[in-house]
Amino acid sequence: MLIVGPLSYGHNSFPPCVVVVDALDECKDSATTSTILAALSKHVTNLAPLRFFITSRLEHHITDAMSSPQFHNRAQNFNLHEVELPVVQ
């Protein structure tokens, strides 16, 4: 409600832009991260032209959620430690 609700009111007037959710793994419990990812996976197509950039450590519950069918063809995963150093810099 706190993420999808406000964004859905004005998403038609937004120019294409990126919403950054940084350090998702730092939420206090895994239920919170699961709720955020579930809401985004359910509503992400309705929020176009917004795109979401989510950063997180490789936590099991987060990687599971990101590999779920809800994110299939809607998300790309990049593991920073697998990207070439010049690209990261």
C-alpha cells in the first residue's frame, strides 16, 4: 500500500523513470521483503513506464522471490561479483 498506492495515482503522468529500492536485504524481517517483492511483482506492469532498480545482498528469500514465476520476463538479475570490474567501476 505504501509503495504501489502512491505510485499508481500518478503513473500515467510520469515520464519514463527508475524507482530505486536500495538495500532490500536490510529490512528487519523476511516477511517485509517478501511483501514488497510480492506487491511489485503483482503491480509492476500496471506502473509502466516506471522501472524498479532493487539492490540487495544474496539473501535466500529474496533470490527465491526474484526467481519466482511472477517476475519471469519482468526482471533481470545481476550479481555484482559476476560483473567485470571495469563495468562495476
